[in-house]
Amino acid sequence: MKRHGVRILTVGLTIALLSATFANNTLFNNDKLVLLGTVTVTLNTVSPSVNVQINYNSNNFNVTAGVYNLTTTAPKNQAFCVDLDHLINFSQNYTYELWLAYGRVGALLNLKDSFIVGPDLNKKAAGFQIAMWKIAHDHSLGNPDNLSGNVFQYTQNATIAGYANSLLSATAGQADYYYYLRSLNRNNPTQDLAMVPEPASMIALATGFVGLIARRRRK
């Protein structure tokens, strides 16, 4: 636990210092629909997961890729990192904006429960996170889903890369609703996160949002 905490903190800090000019929120700004309020988040563990080496903005980093298990006031207690430019610590309370969002990240997140099951959980979870980072840092820039090129790269383990590529193929051209957790402190931001939505609440929120847009257009 402590070893993982140091790894995430050190890698996040290194990326923030070396790559701050590459910070990219294009995906998240385009996906945001409705601000639902604020939530508190505490990161407890990253599990299932695998320690992997990634290449981000032409620099190699060792990071933990997997499912974030949280204590939170958000609708779900699991999330994924979508932001390699900032850090997050274990056992520390953070405040986030909770947004209803719509985009390719949502299509990926809706595959979580059917994908991260059965054998090979750790590598599947890592592959899922790799796909998330590829979408966040390359798809939002219009780059192709090539794990060997562009802003974000991963080639270390063929099995994990295969899982990530299968998810990227499954979500190509797709979009769906999800929860986007955006760090409230923009002067010293924490990693932004993405969370699987609850189907019932998503239907209600989406219906309300469509109704709001329709009323505005009539006015």
C-alpha cells in the first residue's frame, strides 16, 4: 500500500513537472454536460491492477494501472484515472466537481462490469486503464488508436496491450453517458477521474437534460 502510494505520488509529480505544458483537458471539456454538484473522494486502493511502464510525451514512467477503489459521496465507489498530468495520494480527502458527461469514455466505462471479470483480472484491469489513457490523451486530440505511437504509448506486455486494443476497437465511434470527476482545486489540481454511471440515474438525468435543452430552444 505504501509502496504504491509513493509510486503514484512520485510519477504524478514527475509528470506534472516535466509535462505541464502538455496538460490536456480537451476531452473532458467537450464531454461535460451538467454540473451535478461536488463530492468528496478518498483513494483507498488500486486493485485489481498491474505495475506498468508507459511512455507519455516521450518520457517513460512506471505507474500502477487498474481500478481505483474509493470512499466517496459520489454515486459509485470505483473510478479510473483519466489524467496523467497530476497526482493523487492514498488516504487523503479531495473535493471534486461531479459532472454528467457524454463521450467515448462513457462507452468504455460501460464495458467495465462485463470485461473485468473471470480469470486474469489484474491484466484486464490494467488493459482497461491503458485504453482509458489512450482515449484521454490521444483520441481527444484526433490521434489514432495506436499504442505504439502518439502522445500516450504502451508496449510492455502483449497481453495487457491486447486487452487495451480490444477495448479501443469496441469503443471506436461510440459514446455514452458517464460521471466525470473534475478536481475542484484548479490551482493545485488532483488527477481527474471517470466513473461508471448508474443506468437508472443516467436515464433520469439524460431525460431531464434533453427536456431542459428543449425548453431553452422554445424560449
